[in-house]
Amino acid sequence: MNKKQRYYNRIKDLREDKDLTQAEIAKRLGLYTTQYQRYERAETTIPADIIVDIAKFHGVSTDYILGLTNDPTPSYKVSVKNQLSISGKNKIHNIEMK
């Protein structure tokens, strides 16, 4: 297997590890199913932004997907902030969550 084929197999393996169909992951990534299928079959080059989206979805590094490392741990930290702001005239005057 050549290096290029390796990263196409990695995205397939990651998908199968989560027991997702190609249609399910394509939908979650905002892609057409046929487009995603072409990526797994190495029929078309995966754009960099899609590789990043796939890596974030699976919680792995892009280097792992590209076959540059066998360590899937991303070197970045994902920070999610929930913000909620509710104001009202009755008993609830202000609720903030940051």
C-alpha cells in the first residue's frame, strides 16, 4: 500500500470504529455521500479543510490521518464555551452562563 492510500484507509477505519455508515458521516460533515465515498476509495484528493473536519470529528490529529504519525492524539486542545443569556421582565432578570 502506498502512502497516499494509507490515509484514505485511516478515514475508513476511523469511521468503522464508530460504527457509522458512509452516509452518516457524510451528513455529519456536511458532504454528499458520493463525495465522501470517493475519499475513502482514493478516487479524489481530500481537501485540507475536509481533513481538518474529519480529524476534529474523530478527535485525532491531522498528522495521524495523513500517516505522519501513529499517535492519534491531537496536539491541540478543543475549547467549547457555552453562552446563555436570558433577560426578562418578571422574576427572572438576568441569567448568564459563560
